[in-house]
Amino acid sequence: MKKWLSLTVTMFLLSTFALTGSALAEDVISTILKRGTLLVGMDAGYMPFEMRNKRGKIVGFDVDITRALAKSMGVKVEFINTNWDGIIPALQTKKFDLIASGMTITQSRNLKINFPTPYITVGQTILVNNRLKGKIKSYKDLNNPKYTVGSRLGTTGEQAVKRMIPRAKYVSYDTEQEGTMEAMNGKVDAFVYDLPFNAIMASSKGKGRIFHLDKPFTFEPLGIAIRRDDPNFLNYLNNFMRQIRNDGTYDRIYKKWFQSSKWRKNVQ
């Protein structure tokens, strides 16, 4: 009986040590620090999050955020451009340490991978014709039959208008560019679409003709994606996001890519 108990305890301890050793071997932070480089997966085609400039270099909001992350860890950063369809499997097979590619946090994705606190909410925002400045301060102010609101056909913007601004007259457009031009020209009072596109248009072609209600009125959070079962890395990323949101780093990067149009002349 004692021999059996001793054998059982020994096997338990060995299995515990094996699991502990395996967990340490899988620790992403240790791997990054030993390697000296943070490997970031992204699909460089979502303006202004990640895109190529005229020299072929990947630039954008996500690029600057992850550069700041690498700096906080004292390592270099390498960006690995990956087709969107295969980006989650590539993360799972350790082609890179994380995904920073404008990825919406969904429950179906969360079953496969983990997300720290969202770093930006890219919901629906509103471009409003300048003649309504001072009158329209929220999507709720547009919920009136006297206003005409547009969005792109078949998008979450269209769904948001029909669900949340049902009393306004609705007009759909085949492209977001067409809808924005109609708002600029006063053919519609407002145009509802994704925050990144609206921010760019408001600071470039629409400057002086439309104003941007840039607080999203739908919840579509984006987050950095990491592999499951790594609480240390998840904790680090959450604390990193908290830090940059309170020390001015996040605001500086946000203003560069969402409130300025200077970068556009350098992008293909």
C-alpha cells in the first residue's frame, strides 16, 4: 500500500513538473525577450491601420502601437504580412507572437484565440453636412423625418441607421465614396459609416464641407490577438494598453493617423 502510494505521489509530482516545464517553454514573453524581437502578424491593406507607403514599407496605426509595445519590452519589432484568411492559423502555429491587424473581437474568434482589452472601438460614426453644425450633436438628433441619412448598401452602417435612426429618410449607396460626396454636396444630411474611413474623409476631401461626429454609436471593438493559455502575456498587454492611454502615447498615435491627413501623401 505504501509503495503504491509513494509511486502515485511520484508520478503526480513528475507530471506536475512536466506541465510546469511545458508552460515555461510556451511562455511568449520569455521567447520574445530571448529572441530580442517581437514578431507581429498583419494583413497590410486596411487604411489607416496597416498599409504600405510608396517605398513599400508597412506603416499605420497598428504599426505604431506595436512599435511602442516592442520598445516597452526592450526589443526590436518585425512585421510579417499574412493573408487574412490564414492569419489566425498562422498565430496558432507560432509564425508570430501576436496579430495587430484591425481585428474585430468576436465571440467566434475568442473561442480560438485571446484578446486583451480593446485598443480602439471602430463602430459607426457620422459625417454631417456643415449647414447642420450646432444642430446635430448625436445620432439621436437625426432621428427625424425631416433629415435624410445615407450609408453603404449591405453594411453594418445601413443596419445601424435602420435600427437606431428609423424615423429619418434612408438612402443607400453602392460605395462609401459616393455617399460621402452626397453628404458634402448636401444631397443627404448625413452619412453613416466606419470610423476609420469617416475620420480620413473628414480630415481630407471633406474638410470645410462636413464635420465628423467621431464617437462611435455602435460597439465594434478591435483588439490585439494572442494565443490561448498565456496569462502572463495577456496581463502584460492589458497593462501596456492602460499605460499608453494615460501617458499620452496613445493620443499622439491616434492624432497622427485619425486626425491628420499628412500621412496620405506617402501612401500608395
